[in-house]
Amino acid sequence: MSSSVPVTSSTPRWHQELTPYHWFVFSMASLAWLFDCLDQQLFNLARGPAIKALMPPGTADEVLKTLGSNATAVFIAGWATGGLIFGAVGDRIGRAKTLTLTVLLYSVFTGLSALSQTVFQFGVYRFITGLGVGGVFGLAVALVADGLPDRSRPSALGVLQALSAVGNVAASLIAVAIGWHQTTTPGASSAWKLMFLVGSLPAFMCVFLQMRLKEPDKWVKAREEGRATGVRFGSYVSLFGEARWRKNALFGMMLCVAGVIGVWGIGFFSPELVNDVIGKLLTQQGVPADKQGGMKLIWTGVNLMMQNIGAFAGMLVFTKAARVYGRKPVFAVASVAASLSTVALFKLLSEPWHIFVLTPIMGFCQMSLFAGFAIYLPELFPTRLRSTGTSFCYNVGRFIAATGPITLGKLQAALALTATAALGIGASKAAITAAKLDAFRSAACWMSLVYLVGIAALPFLPETKGRPMPEG
């Protein structure tokens, strides 16, 4: 059984106990998740332009937004499915082998997304990309949890999650560069295709994973003992057949559902808000329509950058606070902060400078929870179910979370219909556009209440601060 080492002023810092191979494991797991998040954010940035390009000219904005929400739901559903499959496979055949497969899968199909000719093809490619994306988190977390020294584990996992923000910022820089090219080069187009092609590059990392990455000694030893005793690895029957693990799995899933819906159902739709706000300002300034697309892309890229600068800081703060105050109290405070900061951004953002203030605050609060998932989830399950349980909590909830973007779209449409009807016949186009934007803001604010679900789950989960990792 793993042991917990008390932290004192003379205790070495977490990274000082790592050997060169520990650093290699940590780096490979972090890069797999970093590039995974890069691909996720490229999708968020390219989603709108891709749907618009694949639909007939003149398609109504409401239809485009609904299709964008549906594409996101399909992607999240693939994510959940991949998490279920590859989490169990990782416990059975090894974390390193399975991680290589998932990185290859999401890299290849991100690149193929650029070749889409129809919205249906785009959806198919995004679903398969989601399969690979869904497998990475649980595998990377389990690999680090089992492969690094016990005292280093919480901080290493928090930093691993924080580094995902680097992938997100890289996606924003790609968007800004492509947007700038589009505004300065006459006739330049298909920016969304370029973004997906760039996202396919992480496939090359699989070579390094295959050459040097080994399975953790802890997993190898447990697997050998399991063969002798007949204990089942990567088994959902075992996960739900034992009350201790079943309870952790179900309430851990609730905790993750709140965070995932908050980010994927609301937070990652801030590009649409920025797009509408910036578009309105550009029109008022008389900027030609053919220049607006690139400038909107630049601003949505800047918004994503600010969101993830805040996210990076938030995840590091959560990691430190969880070590000092415990996992559950910090989850409770962070959940309240995530809800309030989401309302603030969607209610107040109306000027470009707001992106530099409100967006990083929302990113800090929303994404801090995800450092908690990386630290807390592997502490809820034994070695033989660590990848399975972690992936179940983090990814299965996405089947529920997949309804988040659809719910946002339908709620926004319903509120917009009510608002435009109240304007009466003969309302100006500007008034109708403003009413629809206000409806989108209100829908996002109402959905921010989802963070209460995570708070409700906390009393039923154990506090793991200072306790050994479970075995058995």
C-alpha cells in the first residue's frame, strides 16, 4: 500500500525527488494531455467557421449555432465513449501502450477533420477524434499516479493539468496567426482547415512514447499478483460490484459532470459571445465585411489566450490549496467561484478590454476544478481500477455533459424567440440582433447553476488529503 509522507519545512520539494526517468514519464504524460487540449481548443475556435463553410451560403445564424452545438455534443459523446473504452483497456494491458494509441487516434482524425465536405462528415471525424481525446486524461493521470513517488504525486498531477493551459494558449496563438494572415492576405480563406491540420502534428510524439515509455512498476507488480489471485483489472463489474468503489465512482462522476458542463456547455462558448460583440463593434466602425472574419478570429484567439492564462494560474492555486486545506473544501469554494465568474462574464462582457479582465477570471475559477480532478480522482480507486475509475468519473459524465451545449442552444433559441416577439412587428435588424445576444447571455447565466451539482456530491465522497492511495 502507498504511504503518505508528512510535509515539513525540511522536506524536499516535490520535483526534487524525481529521477530522470520520472521526469520522462511526467513529460510524456503531460505532453499527451497538453496536445489533447490543443486539439480540443482548435475545435472550439474552428467550429463556427467550419460549420458555416460546410453549409449553403445564407444559412441562418440560429441554424449555424444549433449545428455548432450539435457538433460539440457529438464530440463530447465520442470523448465519453473513448474514456469508457480506453480507461478499462489501460488497466488491463498497460497505461503506456494505450496512451500511445489514443494520442495517435486523436491526432490523425483531427487532421482528417480538415478534409470534411459535409457537416455529417465533420461530425463523424469529430466523434472519432473524441474517442482518442477521451482516453488520454485517465491514462496520463494513472501513469503519473503509479509511476512517480507518492509524495510527488499530488503536485505533479496538478502541474500536469495546469500544463494543459499551455496547449490551449498554443491553440489561441495559432488562431491569431491564421486570423492575421486572413486579414492581410487578399483571398485567404479556409482558416479552419489550417487549424485542424496543425492539430494533427502530435501524432509524431507517439514514436517517443513507443520507444522509451515503460509500464509503471506498481502496475506491473499488481498485474502479476492479480493473475495469481484472479483479481480483475479494468473491470466495470468489479468497479460497480464493490460498494466502496461504486460510491466513489458515482459521486466522483457527479463532481466531474458539474465541471465539464460548466466548461464545455458554457465557458467554451465564450468565443461565440466575443464573436458577436466584436462583430457588432466592427460593423459600427464601418469595417468591410471581408475583413471582419479574420479580425473576429484574432479576438476569439485573444479571448482563449486570456481564458487559459487565468486557467493556468487557477490550477496551480488549486493544487497548492488542496495540499494545505484538503480536496473537498477547495472544491466547494472553487465551484461557487466558477458559477459567479461565469455569470459575470456572460452578463457584462461588451467591450474588447473586458476580455482582458473578465475572461481570465472565469478561466481561473472554472478550470481550477480540473486540477482537482487530476489530483483527487486517482486517489479514489485501487491500482487495478485506477485508470478505469478515473476515466469513468471524468468521461462517462460527458454523456450527460454532451447535453450541455444542446441545452444552451435550445435555451438560447427559446429566450431569443420570446425576446424578438416582444419587440413587435417592424423591429429593426439591430434591435433583433441585440435581443438575440441578450438571450444568449441569459441562457449561459442560468446554466451556470450546474456547479451546484458538484457541491451536492462532496458530502458523499472521502477526504483523501494525507491518506495513502487505496489498494485491494
